[in-house]
Amino acid sequence: MSGFSNGFSRDELAVLRRLTTPHRVQSFLDSEIGYNKELQGDTCRSPRRVLRDRLAHCLEGALFAAAVLRVHGFPPLLLDLEAVRDDDHVLAIFRQNGHWGAIAKSNYSGLGFREPVYRTLRELTISYFEH
């Protein structure tokens, strides 16, 4: 997206612009960004800090993914899966070809990426229910 910087440096934008698909964003989160083990309420790294520190928990990862999606013209959307007796889980959601998908940072493999195959946000949300 031309003209978009939103406070990112030229080098930071270069990294974000290389992450051209939701798959690439997820792969970057999985391979380049370690899991922040601090309690979720104790830190809230901005997307710039995630790039600098190379750490993120699920909220920080979702904020980072939403920022990258925004660079590529997607609306920056987040979905908070509230838990009763566990931690919430936050997703960056996106829509491609009329279907919903999600990018996520998690210590648990079942709470990660979802292909954009879900017709509704309810279907997408239910895909996380078992985990």
C-alpha cells in the first residue's frame, strides 16, 4: 500500500512488505518471533517492539499480524476468544475470496493459523473450540 508508514521506519516497512500473504505472516511469527512467556497482562508490545525484540505472546502476535495485513490492504481486524478457565486467545483475522482465516501466535499448535475456508466468523471461531 503506497504512502502507508504509520510510524514504521523504512527498514521495518521493508520487513512488513516482504510478508505478502497471510501464510508468510504466520511463517514469520512461527520462525522469527519467539514466544513471550510473560503474563499477557504484563506486556503489550507494539508491532515495532515485536520486530525489535523478536518476542510476542498471542495478543502481541495478533497486533503484529494485523499491522502487516494493514500494510497489504486488509482491514486490521482482531478477534478475542474469551476463555472461562483459561487465557483468552487473540487472532488477526482476514478475508480472502469471501472466506475467513486467521493468523495467531501461540505455544499450542492447535491454536495457530487457519486457512481462509470458513464462510462465517462463527465457523472460524468453532474451529478453535476443541483446543
